[in-house]
Amino acid sequence: YLPLLIILEILGIYKIWDDPGNQLVWILFSIVIFLLFYLAFMTRQHYALGLQNRMVILEFKQRYFEIFNRRSDEVADKLRFDQIAALRFTYDDEFKELLYRALHENISGDEIKRSIKNWKADRLRI
């Protein structure tokens, strides 16, 4: 789909100068094709980021289960996404402490990140 839109956009831009009698039509054609391309690209990005956010939540639930040996549904429901995302950068010992603070003091994701003493980088996030 995207390669076809690129080809049509190139054709439209070429025809703007090649067909002076229909120049306005080709300009409008090129604008419409560009908008379709932009919409398709941004929709793809939107779904990719939504999927990554879902993966972050699932990683949190898996990690919680591995550390505490119980399901995290109640805990995950009490946390905001920014808090869950920030907890990903902690090692297990700090995870417990910062999770407790996030639940009881309602600290923000940024505050969690600032409180991390031993940072665990995520090099796989897009």
C-alpha cells in the first residue's frame, strides 16, 4: 500500500509540470495522495506504540509474578501507565521499594525514575 502511494505521489508531482492544462488537478491529486500516505504512516505508528504500551504492562505483570509469586491484577489496576513504565528501569531490590512508594505515596513516573539508584536500561524500546 505505501509503495503504491509513493509511486502515485511521484507520478502526481511529475504530471504537475508535464501537463500544464490540468496542473490544478495534479496538485490536488498530489495533496490527496500525500495525506493518504501520512494517515497510513501515522496509523501504523499509533498501533505500534499502543502495542508497545501493552507489552510494557504485560512485562510488569510477569515481573511482579516472578518476584512475589502471585498475580498482579489488583496492583496493576492501581498504578498509572507512567508508573508501570518507570518501574521497568529498576532491578528487583529497588522494584519492591519503589512499587511500595508508588502504591502508598502515589509518586509519579518521573519521581520513580529520579529515585532509581541502579538504572537498568531498556535498549529494545522503539
